[in-house]
Amino acid sequence: MSSWKDPEIAGVRALLASRQPEPGAPAPSIAQRRAAMDAFGEMGSLPPGCLHEPVTAAGVKGERVVPTGAIEGRRMLYLHGGGYVAGSPRSHRPMVARLADKARASAIVADYRMGPEHPCPAAIEDAAAVYRWMLEGGAEPERIVIAGDSAGGGLTLATALALKDQGLPQPAGLLMISPWVDLTQSHATYRTKAGDDPMITEEGLTASAAAYLGGLDGRDLRASPVFGDLADLAPMLIQVGSEEALLGDSLMLAERAGHARVAVRLEVWPEMIHVWHAFGGQLGAARRAIAVAGAWMDERLGG
């Protein structure tokens, strides 16, 4: 068993272990996963004075999150994680609020369509439609950041590629937290990190991928955007934990983006797990990572 220099991550791991189902128990249903993620989000707190309200953008439901220090004109389009089958604005509200607070921007969290009811590319269509709605409402692309975690990180990249294909301007930046950009699970870390990752399993990823793909090949560029032509995409910040099965996705993404002459900054946070940012109440490293990401967005978004 590994020992951890950061006692707080050891505590988070213990918490996650206590919530694991008994051996042999059936895997939770998609409905149960959705309810559990929303309940987790409801437990978190928001920065003082941060407001949230329902919003519908181009027919896509979502939520607007506005921190007290938001600078007029700054926007974040946030795409939540959850394996393309779970997650919502509710599940991610505390984390998005903290990111928006540090970026001094208002956020739109898209409640995009998910599998298995709405397979790929429905999520991309929704995300691109919300971005287009933001532009049509007067938002300037150089003052928008698209951000997402896990599947939402992959959706961030897929959306940027879709915007390029549609001739729309790129945003000021792409923030991707523990992104899932290769649904074929091709990198070695899916196996070498399997024993250290307390959140991600091959079985769970395979089931989520099948639900999202709806019959598409896993290498379809809309589902696994890391294999796409990344040239001319917006600058990227990638944050990933060293103990993630998905670590290799971030390594591969940074390499391919660099080859495509995209400005990319990759941060591998030692001892951290998948989307550790979500544990901001218990984990100092989560708060530090959010502060770093917020400062990067703050710089990208300008005055």
C-alpha cells in the first residue's frame, strides 16, 4: 500500500473507500449515479455572495453562476464531468463557483444532453450552441474561457474542434481538468495507475463509453478528440493528478497539442486523484489548483 506525504489526500482516500459498495454488489445504475453526484454537489459551499440561477441558452438548459467579483464581460462556459452519463450544474456548482470566483468571471454551466438517452454528438451540439448563443448575445470570444472536468474536459476539446469546423472564433482559452479525451483507453496509465486510482475503473469507463458512443467507434474524433487536428485551437491549461488512470490522456493531449503548435501548459499534481478540485472543503491542494487555474483564466480573459 502506498503512503502519502499529503495527509489530506489520505483522508479523502479514506472517505472514498468508506463509500465503496461491498464486494460483489451490483454496479450503481445511471439514475443512482446521477442522484449521488447531485447530492455531493449540494453538500458543498459557495464563495460568499455568489449567486446562481437557471438559464436557457439556445434551448439548452443550464445555470448561471455569478461571483461577487465578476468583471463585466468576462465569461466561462463550463462543461461538467460524469462520464457523459451523469453530472449536472447541481453536482458541480461549488467547484464552478470557486473557479469563477478566482477567474473573476460569470459562468454558464451547460446541462448538456447525455447518454444513453442522447449519444454522441448531442453533447457537442449543445455545448457549441451555448457558445454560439453567448457570442450572439454580445460576448467577445477573447473574453470567454471554455472549461470542463473529466468527460467535460473531453467535451471542452471536442467543442473547440467543432467551433473550428464551423468557422467560429476560438475562445481565449481551454481549461481541462483530468480530461477524458480518449474513449479507447489506449494509454498505458489506464493499467499502470489502476491500482492507485480510487475513483476510476476500467469497467466503469467501458460502460460509460458504450452508453455515450451509442454504436460509434471509440476512435471517432467527436468522442476521442485527442486524435483530431488540434492546430489553431485556443491556448490550453491541463491539470491532472499523478494517481489517475486518465493521466495518460493528459500527457497525450499535451504532446499532440504541442506538435500542433498550440500553446499548452500541463500540470501534473503529485499524489492527486481524479478531479481533486471537487474536494475543496477537505483538501488544500484542491484550493491551490483552483487558484492556479483561476489565475490562468484571469490572465487570459484580460481587463
